[in-house]
Amino acid sequence: MIKSVYIHIPFCDDICSYCDFCKVYYNSKIVDNYLEVLKKEIDKYYNGEVVNTIYIGGGTPSALNSSQLEKLFHILKKIKCNYDEYTIECNIESITLDKLILFKKYGINRISIGIQTLNDKLLKFLNRKHNKNEVFEKIKMVKKYFRNINIDLMYAIPNQTIDDLKQDLEYILSLDVSHISTYSLILEKHTKLYNERIRYIDEDLDFAMYNLINKKLHHYNHYEISNFAKKGYESKHNLTYWNNQEYYGFGLGASGYINNIRYDNTRNLTKYLKGYFRKEEHLVTFNEKVENTFILGFRKISGISIIQFNRQYHFDLLNLDIIKKLILENNLIVENNYIKIKPDKLYIENDILWQFLDIDYKSLMLNCKKK
């Protein structure tokens, strides 16, 4: 059952020094052309299902002017949605009163805002164009129209101290928003920071920062490795991904998972504007589906439902050798019919998850059933 739709708007007024997402500089004429082609892509692939969530990401969707945003919302009216969650990403500097009113008019009920840090020196390093004071002003404005607000916090930034992060967290807590996403800086290829050979911070400092975040945000529900929410404000859209459910992805560089096929759209804007949408399609095998269930599901703090897994795959999850091994090693624990990564092992989550790769689950399950 298809749960969600992701829409990619790749345009930005400025390019952040760490960003490897599919993005291009804003150009009004190209945006107009892009929206026309986006409509054609949706018309071509969308099959009329009712979905629970729509997420407009980027890039910087809020970089579009009001008439372009209105055109985008008209295009998206084609998608049948019960509006459990309708999110748009914004940057602080492109939030305006007119745009907030427009968002409200067209059913947006969740705003996700890229803040990253409130330290002006670090903002400059990341090539972000807002400042601390502007964050407080704009969040106050947004809260007049929306309750469901996410902000992104980045940490492990070169030259960032533990005190810098502590100050960021205190500022963010004072904003009193419903959802906080935290990200350790990754130096991706083809980004300005990577090309300048910037180095990662010390591992011990990274770990200390991770622990500080968990401690400071303890009043929030830590429901996914990088996400914290007030009760009832967990991201329904992102849970679609973590629950390994199907979703549409439309737009330049978007990815989707439909009818057991995972696909990636082209990242080449020229090709996209000519109507060449999908770059790759891949039929997901049984082994890959089980693998994805583990890799994605164990990102959730609650872990994976044993009952749901057994019902979906007709197999007792606890009979898998890899599960037995990780329980024995005290990396996984069983609690309330869920299996999850032990809380004190979440920081080394990747060291645990890689062990679920390249396993012949189909054969293992068949062999166990024969015994």
C-alpha cells in the first residue's frame, strides 16, 4: 500500500558548503519550466491512490516566489491525500508572511526549517545566509500559523566546541518547536567542504556531542536515531521510509519505491526538462526487502515489530542466526514484542547494521522451516 509522496524542488538561492543533494541555483524562468515538467511526470506515473503524506523537499522549496508556489500547489491537488501530514521545507531567509499564508491556504500543516546552527561563525562556514536573531524572529512568525514545526540541527562541525553545541541546544529548546532533527556533519564528495579537504572532528568529541544532544532533548520522544518529537508530532512521512513502505518520488533526483520497484530519477536538469525522468529502476528481491526491513527498521528507537515481521514474511524473526548472534552479543534486545538496538549501542548503529547485508534470507528461512 502506497503511503506517501515526495516532491523534489531543487532550486536554491545559495548553495551550502556541505550539501550534496540534487540542487541548482534559482532561476525564475527555469523554475516555471520545471513546474510544467513536474506536472507531466506526475501525470505519467501517479496512479490515483490516496496517500497519507506529501513532503515537498529540496533544494529550497521556499525559494520559489508566491506565484510559483501557488502553481506548485495547484499541480499537487491532483494527488489524492488525506493530509495526515503535508510538509514543506523552508530556509529561514526565504520565509515571509505572504508565503506562510499561502502555505496555510493550500493545506500545508507541517513546516521543516533548515537552521543547522545558531552560531553566526559556524553559519558562515556552512555558507548559510541567516543569523541567530533572524531565526528567533522567523520561528515566532511561523508559530502564529503552524503548530507542527521541525528544525534541523547540525553538529560535529569543524571548529565547533561542546560549549557551542550546548548553546545551540539551549537556543533551540527555547524555540519550543514540536520536532527536532539532528545530523552529524558528513563530508560528502563534490561539496565545497570535501573539495577543500576539511577534516572530521575528533571521534571522542563527536560521541560527546551525540550524548549531549540525547541528554538535552530528553523531554522529547527520541523515536528515531536522529529525530526527536513532542508526543504526537513524530514525522509520519519519514516513518514511511523507516517502515519500508512504498512511496512516490517526483522531481529532479527524486527516488521512489512503487510496486516493489525502487527507482531513481535523473539528476541532470537538462534531461529532466526534456522529459527523461527515471534514470534507474530496480525490482527488489525478497532478500533485499528483508534486508531493507532491518536496515531501515532498526533506525527506529522502538525497533521492529516481531509480530508484524512474522506475519509479513511467514517466519519467526527470532529464529534467524544473525538475530540470535546480535542478541547474544548484547547489541539487540527484545522488549514488548519488539526487537531493537540496545540504547547504549545506538551510536555504533552502523557497525551493527552492516551485518545484515548480503545474507541469503530466503534460503535461511526455508532451511529453518524444514527443520
